Amino acid sequence: MNGFPSRAVVESLRRQYPAGMRVALVSMDDPYTKLRPGDQGTVIAVDDIGIVHIQWDSGSTLGAAYGADVIRKL
């Protein structure tokens, strides 16, 4: 295991979080972010290592990392 999600997991994430889907932050494992639970944004894309890239309404573009951060569909 190389620490990255499998291709099957990445494809599943892409189906769950297509570009344009609205999401809310549940939790994020980043002590330096100003994002807080409940913040909302729009999915831009899911990359090959399972990062869900999000345009947050606050202006941030910080991605949600598979296995570390939790988002939910709106």
C-alpha cells in the first residue's frame, strides 16, 4: 500500500462528488485552515489521489483529502 486510495475508490469518489455538486464541511484535519464545520462550497473535481477540490463560498479552494477530511452532500 502506497498511502493513496485505489483507482476504484477514486472512481467512486468521482461518482459521489461530481463537479458542480454542493457540499458542506463536516470536519477537516488541518489546524491552519480557517474553514469550519458547516461551511459550504461547490465541487470542482476529484483528482487521481482522491482529493475533492472545492470552491468554498468563503473564497478558499482547499481540497478535502480522502481518509482525513469529511464532507457531506447538500
